[in-house]
Amino acid sequence: MTPSETPALADGEDDAPRPALAMPPMLTGRRGLVLGVANPRSLAWAAVEALSAAGARVGFTYLDARAARRALPLAERVAAPFAAPCDVRDDDSLRAALDGAAAALGGLDFLVHSVAFAEQADLAAPLHACSREGFRLALDVSAYSLLRAVHFALPHLSADASVVTLTYLGARVAVPLYGLMGPAKAALEAEVRYLARELGPRGVRVNAVSAGPVKTLAAAGLPGFRERLREAAARTPLGRGVTHEEVAAAVCFLCSPLSGGVTATTLHVDAGEHAVSP
Ligand code: NAD
């Protein structure tokens, strides 16, 4: 199964545009690329919309020709200056996307990484039974891709650029049914800290947003996701879950000069779930 064939929300489900975000103009004049738009429910798409609403010029990538059918029409909604396929397993594809975006935008002030994948069979199995190849693939797509994306972006990043990735609580605690994605996200969060240390001297900041569960294509592929969504909402300090827009607003903040002193951090946008015991 390829990533764009993950058991999905039904075609067209939830594709209607959400109400436009009223964002303060914190990103006027800034330019950047968002990796990982699959459809209008993608957190990557929520980020593109929010970043655009905050004044940025934003390009985005989608996986492949199959994904283009739902992702590409979205480009018109925000007059995206760049939209192209990118498979993070392929260096040439990733490099071409970053070079292409930088050329179209005249440089990059931010890079948002919103990409993850694991095979269904490896997600459904107990973690100790995960296949070697399944582990390699999940870590490659979900964690190594951040390193590679930053590596290829580096020549194009401005002096005060910001890199943001998307993670989940399962990186830090053993969440039921998150399985293989837990170690993948743990690696991703460690990368954030090491990249922040490496790139800090250049002025580049690197952070993660740890989102509470929201309904997306990738999330729908996780065993027991719908139950998890319900349970998580019931036990957060806010007594509810979070929205795509709330996650995207945090991405905007981390991409903006308002977070100039913030790096090497995982910012939880989960209605407080990370801080309380069930
Ligand atoms: P999504 O399915 O909309 O996005 C995942 C994206 O990864 C898709 O666009 C998919 O095409 C892409 N992808 C998979 N394999 C790829 C590859 N080889 N090359 C390039 N792209 C590839 O789902 P989402 O929930 O918006 O996921 C975005 C990020 O948010 C992921 O890192 C996910 O782990 C994270 N996250 C999601 C939730 C949630 O509840 N939805 C919570 C916390 C974190």
C-alpha cells in the first residue's frame, strides 16, 4: 500500500472550505513551504490557510499524481505561488520541491513539515512484532524526512528562518494503539532539539507542534482513532478536543517573529491533555 492509498476518509468527505481564519498579519512579507497536503482535512492544509491569512506567501507539496487530484485544486483557494509533488523517500523529489519553492518564492523564511506514514499491518501489530522493513519505512518517512528536508532547504533559508514539524503525545508516553508511530515521533522530537542546536548559530529556529487528535486521512488510518478522539476530548483540562485551526495558529506563531526567542521546543496544542493523568 502506498501512503496515498491509506484507508481514508471517504472521498470528498469534509472537503467543504472551512470559514476563513481571522489571523493577525504576523507574517506579512514572509515566504515559505508546507510539506504534506493530502486534502482539505490535512493539518498541512490548515497551516497553508492560516499562514496565508497571516500575510505569508505559501507554497505546498502533495505526495504524488494520485494525491494531486484532491490537493492541487486547493492551490487556487490561497493563490499558492508553488504547488508540486514531493515524495520524501526520494532525495531528488525532495530537493526539487525545495529548490522549486525557493525559486518561486525568492527564498524561504519558514518550512513546515507535516508528513508521516506507517504501514497498516505494522500499526495493527504489537510494537514488538513490527517488521524490520515497516520500522525502517515509518522512521524514514516520519522522522528522517525532517533531516533531509532541512538539509536541502538550508541554502535557501533566510537568516531568521523557522522550521516547524508536527508531532503527537505518543512520542513521550505510551498511548494505546499508537504503536510504531510512538518511536517515530520520539525520533522526530529529538531531531528538533539537535537541529535547533545545529542551526541556532545561523539564527534558524526549529520547533514542533504536538497536536491533540484531529480527524485527518493519516489519523483515520490509526487503529481505534475515533474512540481515541472521543476519549481524549473527555479528559482534557478544557473538556474538549482541538481544532485544525488551533493547531495551525500555533504553527503560524512558531513561523512568525513573535516566537523569535523560541527554539528546540515542542508546543502542545492539545487542550492540555499532555499535562494531566487520565
Ligand atoms: P494527512 O494524512 O493529511 O497528512 C499526512 C501527509 O503525509 C499526507 O499528505 C501524506 O501524503 C504525507 N506522506 C505520507 N508519506 C509520504 C511520503 N513518502 N512523501 C511525502 N509525503 C508523504 O494527516 P495529518 O493528520 O494532517 O498528518 C500531518 C502530520 O500531523 C503528521 O506528522 C501527523 O503525525 C501529525 N499529527 C496528526 C495528528 C492528528 O490527530 N491528525 C495529531 C498529532 C500529529
